[in-house]
Amino acid sequence: MNQNEERRKFPRVKDDELSLKLKVGDFDTVAHTLDISASGLYCKIEKEIPLMSRVNIVLVVPSDDGAQKRLEVTGVVVREHPVIIDGQTKHYDAAIFFEDLSQKDREIITGYIGHKPAKT
């Protein structure tokens, strides 16, 4: 495999249009995706969440029929880092792996990202 080949099982797309709600412990926030795949998402959050934290996610995904599908899944924070601008932490970018995505929910996300250009 050359270094430019994608090693991920599911393709991901850049997407800052999806809103999601994250809850971990007593921290509850609304966030936006930066990119998404059928195995997880990358999002911008206002507070640091420790690595390997289990989070509850509510994600609203538009479907082909124009309706919106509300997905409730559990995820695990697998990467997280502060975004520092002018010496101050403005927010955190976090990668969350979907831990218990059902086949039906995976198909909803796959259908959604199938209409987006792949991330380069």
C-alpha cells in the first residue's frame, strides 16, 4: 500500500453541516462535525474531553427522502487536541469512534456521505 492510499474501512468526507449533541458525565454540549464516516466523526467542541472517554451522541442526519434521521449512539474519544489562536485555547477538535452503531444507522450515515465529495 502506498502512503497516499486510504487505510480506513469507511470513507470519510469533510462536513461542517451536521449538528450533534454530546454528553459525557455532567458535560452536555452542542457541536458541529468537521468530518464524518460510518465509523466515527471529527468535531469541534468547547471543552476538553479526556482520551478514551465514552460519550453519548445524538446526531441528526438528512436522508435521501428529505426527512431527518435522529441517531443516538455511543462513542469513544480517540484523539483530541486544543486549537490555540493568539496564545489562547479557542476550542478543541475531537475524533470520536462510534462504538455501537447499528447496521441501520451505519447505512443512514453511508447514504448521507455518499452524496458528499470525499475528503482529500
